Amino acid sequence: MQPDVSDVRCEVLRPPDVLGYKPAKLYVHFYAQDAKELLCDEVDWDDELNAGLVALKVKAIDENNEAQRFSLGLRAALRPAERMYGDGFFNAVLVEWVRASPFAQTVPVQELLPHVHANQPYRGNGNSYENCRDLVQTAIRARALELTENLHYLREKAEGILSAALAQYLDERFSVSVGRALGWK
Amino acid sequence: MEPLVGSKPMVTQVAGGTIPPMPSQDEPYLVCDLLLFIATSSEKMALKEAARQLELPLEGKHVEGVGSFRTMRSIGPNRVNVFETDMGPFGYRGSAATAMRAMSVTSATGIIQLGMAFGAYPTLQNIGDVLVSSSIVTYDFRTMREVPGGNPPYEADYADPKNPTPRFEARESLLNLFANAADDPGGDFRVHVGTFLSGGARIQSASYRNHLLRSVPSGDRPFVGGEMEGVGLPPANVDPAWILVKGISDFADGADPGTFPERRATACNNSVGFVLRTLTKLTEKLQ
């Protein structure tokens, strides 16, 4: 960090497309002590860069933007479970987990859940169900810890951000807003 | 309310009665996890035959405002529906528009485009081998430059740094699924995983095929073949939702048209059979 930089913030920009969003851009703003912007770097969204910025305790410019950023962070964090277990099983475990979680009682997620449908997950005789559920839960809990431990949000703010991020992730995953825009939902 | 964020575990109990009832669905077979896209009558026939052999349902449905589709209900953990498209990406029933519509009405998170492709290497691949896309390169997206005195007096540049020909990655979960099944494809054919050339042209020229293979950057895996519908799938979702699983029906050289119907049937049967067999075996993998 340059010596005269006193604060660094990031900003996610996701311009709306005809349906959904265009690919995300990540801006990193460097501020002087008098809040004057010294520099702004623009890059295409990159999961690893975002993880690095979180590790460096770089917050987003505001809470709405933080929620957008964390929805993309959730997407990256949940991808290993999706890759390992496939879409149908992962969808089933994820939706079941969300429905049973306290997130289901929060406004953003509550409004979305009636439009999200998945099978009951196959439980089998082994560990796949538990392992997949643990991967889902760990991915979401790790984002919660990032908000409170790395970015130092108070619990209530962190809950709001993560709830909005999860809602946005589910919305995009299950094409809820896109379907609504087309008049289907 | 129980804290969402903090030192306490957020959620651990998911057993039986704690799960809220699933909301009722107006169209119970419309919502699904995976979409199968088919584009020709040969692919439709192959799908019917493979479903019959594997004893899977394939029921026609019609939903007002959505149109006709088929449901295979659940194959293992995936609810699967089938949509027909026109050949190629263009038009209202082309792969691009169908992908956007079908994903939004079904909430599907993955699309498997079935059917036929041309193979890239006649000496290394056989008719009926199945190609699985790790990515596609949309070769129509290129810069055409004047070449004074050249023959022809223009050339295609696929690596213009200001306007590079894009490469789109396939869905990781589907790539993982089908690449892992490649060693045991369930028939007398091989499975090749790699990059596809994708564009709107019906290529029947070995010279043009070789020009593309030589000139277009393939990324981190070699080209395995090419086809026409895949180019329409990336716009359906920012996060890649699609994969191409296609049988080799030809080598884009226009050779031996008399045997094409037979080659086409072999290509469709192998690709459809490989996909359905892999999906049915998923439950065995889930312990």
C-alpha cells in the first residue's frame, strides 16, 4: 500500500443485461486520509482476487455492494460441492438446508423460497448426504466468519448482508428474477 | 430468532419434520434440475430408444405460454426435461433463445446439448465416438482483415488482442460428471473431452476445418470437434450452465454422403445413450 493511502474499498459492478447481469467487474478504490480517491483499479471479477481482498480486510463501499460481492463469493464457495455431487443432488441439499436454516425467516430469502423448488435429497446408506450438507454449511459459515472476523461487521449487519447475498445467489441460480421478468413466476 | 452469524452453528438439524413443506407447483413437471436439448429428428429417435432401453419415462407435456417439452421425471437425483430446438443458434427456436426461455421457466441449473458433431481428427477419432466439451470457441467472432495481393485478399484474425475470439468454459459439475464416466462409456466407442469449435456454419470442407483447427486458439485443451448449437448456450446465464455431449457423425469434409444417415444415427445413439446411462448411474455413486 502506498504511504499516503489510508483506506481501501472495493466495489462490484454488475450491469444489468437483457436478462440477468453482464459479467461482474471489480473496482478497488484507494483513498487518502481526506477521503480523496487516489487511485481506482478495474479488473474482471476474479474469485481468488476477491478472497485475497477479504483476507486483507478490504470492505465493499457499502452494505448493498457487500451483499452483491458476497453472493459471488458464495457462488465460488459452493462450486466444489456442486462439482462433486452434481446439479440435482446439490440443488436438493442446498434448498433443504436453506429452508431449515434461520435464513429462511429473513425477508430476502423468505420472499424467494416460494419460487425455488427442489426434490427431497436422496439419503442413501452412506455419507453423501451428510458430506454434501456439510460442504454447503461450511461454505456459508465461512462467509459469515469473513464478514465478522475479517471485515469486522457487527453481527446484525453481517446477518443482513449474508441473507441478502444468499437470496441473490438463489435468485440467480434458480432464474427467479429472470423468470419473473419474462412473466413466468 | 436464532443468530444467523456468530459462534453458534447456524443450522444442523434438517431431519424430517423440521423441513417446511414444499410449495405446491402449478406445473409439477416443468421445474427441473437439468435440461436436455435436442435439435434433429435423429436425436429425438435416439432419445426415445435410449429411454426405452433404460426404462426411463419420456412423457410429452404442453404448458400454455411455454409450449411443448418432454419430461423424464427424475433420473437419479436430477429432475430432467427435454426441449427441442432448431438446428443452430439462430431464431426463436434456436439454441440461444430456447436456452434463455427454458432456464427461466424451469429453474434448471444445467443444460446438456445432445446430438451430432464433426470430429477434428479423422485419423485419431472414429464415427460414433462421443465428444464432451470442456469449453467452446465461437469461431465466427473474429476480425477480417484486408490482405493486399493475397489470395484470397483477406484473412481472419482470431487473436486480435483488442477483439479476441472468445472461449467459454462449460459447467464444471457436468464436465466432471461426464469426464469421469469416459473410461466406461457403456458401448463400443471412445469419449474425447476437449474444446469445441462452435458456430453457425454447416462445414463440409476439410480445408476450412483444417484452417479453423490451425488458426483458432483452443485454450488449455485441444479441439476435439465442432458443431452449431453450443454457441447459443453461454448467453443463457452468467455462470456457465451448459455442456455439449455429441457423437461424431462426420469430419466436416462432406465425404461419402450416402452413408450419412447411418453415421448420424450412430452418433446420436451413442451420445444420448452415454448421457442417460451416466445420469442413471449417479445414484450408485451417492452413498
